[in-house]
Amino acid sequence: MSHVYGLRPSYGACLSKASDDTAAIVACARAELVYQDKRLNDAYAALMVRLDPERQAKLKAEELRWIQFRNNRCANTIDGLQIPEYQAPTCRVEESGRQANLLELRARLAE
């Protein structure tokens, strides 16, 4: 699945080493999220410079909707129920990686 999300092998290795240690899993996710956020921001910027102003506005609105989607999907509570501490950060990593992949592809196709 890591190829779907664009996750680094080092993230998988970190999770394997963390095993069932929640704090270690969260630390792995936070480190990978820094990387995935940079990928996402770089891909967004690369795509924006290739678009005309109208499409830039559409992309900006699309990204704002995606951020809201990701934040809702990866919330610490779902329907009032607290989820395990590690699920929200790992969800954000996966969603950010998937979105970075999509934006990178769109930027390449827009060349």
C-alpha cells in the first residue's frame, strides 16, 4: 500500500520497529507527515505555476475542500467516540501522501 500513498520505506521500517508502542508509532507518523507535507506543498506549487488564473482559483478551492475532508476523516473522534491515539496521525500521513501523489501526477501532465 505504501506506493499508493507515496510513503517512504523508512516509515515502514519505523512502524515495524515501533511494533505496538503507541508513542513510537505516533513519532514515526509525525516524522513522515513532515516529509509528506513538503511533498504536497511542492507538488501544489509546481501545479499552480502551470495553470491559468481561473484554474489556479479552482485548484485552491479544491485543496481547501481536501484539507477539510482530511481533517474530518482523520479526526481524533468519530461520531463522538475517541479513536486510538495513533490512528489520526497515521491517517493524516496516508491522506497527505495520496494527495501529494495526485498533485505530482497532475503537475507532470500539465507540463
